[in-house]
Amino acid sequence: MEKRRYGNTNTYLSIVGFGGIAVMDESQDEANRLVAKAIDRGINYFDVAPSYGNAEERLGPALKPYRNSVFLACKTLKRTKKEAEEEMRQSLKRLHTDHFDLYQLHAVTKLEEVNQIFSEGGAFEALIEAREQGIIKHIGFSAHSEEAALALLDRFKFDSILFPVNWVCWHQGNFGPRVVKKALERGAAILALKTMAKRRLKEDEPRKWPKCWYAPVESFEEAVMAVRFTLSLPVTAAVSPGHAELLWWMCEAAEIFKPLSEDEKMVVANRSRGLEPIFSSERAT
């Protein structure tokens, strides 16, 4: 699998990242099998969070044989220094590691959260201290609103952002272009979320994929299109959704990846018409 440089470092990440939700609620044997298969497919970037149910408990033992050769990213939803420190220690223990390659402020959505994170006694202090102690190598954030992402990028020179870069959101929600531009200006690597999302679920629509709160792509052909859209932008890697079947589609799409031509970009834009984006610049979710 192709690997791309993480920011200005000498670290190269697989263009598909393993989303930790894939091992949530699976048996340990199944988690071990999924991680081993992902390693075999060339994945070296793994992302997880305490809020993903028991994913950390499953991923830690499964990843243990490979820990020295992978890039492990974790996150915190906590907004105070004390709580963030406690959650970080808990994650280190669950994941059987003494450090994180990347630690991120998780799912920042509102400006009030940004202000709290950077206030005295805020979570950002915990991340800076952990980096000074060698517990984390790089600092990043994930955000689900453009407003929060742009504000965070103004406050600190983050190593990377984890943000939805998706074909429908981009064309039908005008969601993503401003953040990608700002991240590039600030020198932050761009890690993509929600690459495989297609649309919002309709009211009372049953979930075909229980670990996805949205409707993902419906065929391998759509998966290839979605992956090509995201990876044709200046994105380092795209993190997979929570189901192994979708992860393997992403891997197969990545293995045959080639950038979209100008004509193909128009085709993707046209195919997004009529679909309700899971995020839009007008609606923070």
C-alpha cells in the first residue's frame, strides 16, 4: 500500500488508516485476526479513542506484536488538564504501550470547547506536558465543525488534523475546502475522516451497518470513487469506518488508487447531487 509523509517528519503513513471501532465488541481472537490482516495489507496507521466502547481493550493486545512498527493515534474528549491526563494514562494502559505517536483533542465542535481547552487548567496543558515527557510525539485534533477546526488551527501549530474529507460533504455541504486550505497554510498534515460516508440516514431508516451513524457507500465501485476523491486531495491518510467489510473495500481501492482527472472530478460532483451530506458548513453536528 502507498504511504505518504506525515507532515514534515520522516514518518510515512499508509494511505488507509485502521479505525479502531472495527474491533469494538468483537472477540479478542477476531480483533487479533483483523489487526494481523490489516498489517498484512500494508496498514501501519491505527486510530482509536476511549469513547469507542471496548475498542482500546481489544486493540491493545492485538497490536502488541506490531507496536514498534506502527503509528498509533489516540484521542481524548476531556477538556480539562486533570481529566485529560487521567484518560491518557488509562488509554496507555489499555493499549499496552508507553507512548502515543499522535494524541488528539477529540471531536471539538464548539468555540466554547476551544476556549476551555486552551484556558488555564485546560486539556491542552496536559498534551504539552506529555509531549515534553516523551509520552506523546505529535499533537493533533479531530473536529466535526469547520468553525472549531479553523479556530484550533489559529491557536496552535498542530502536527495534524483529523477531519471529514468526503465527496458529498465537499460538493453538497461546502464542508471541508476552508479547513483543508487553512491546514495546508499552517503546515498541518491532513488525516481524513468519513471518506466512505454517502448520506444521512432517513428518519426511522434501519442501520445496515450498526457501527455507522450514517449511510456509507453501497458498492465497491462507489468505495473506489469515494477513496479516489479524498486521496486526490492533499490528504496523508484516510481512516476507515467501523466495519471490517468497509475497511477491506478501502484497502482494495487504495491498492488501485490513481488521482481523479478533471473530467472525473466533475463526474463525482454530479453523482453527489440530491444526497444529504452528513456535515455541511451551515450545520455543525
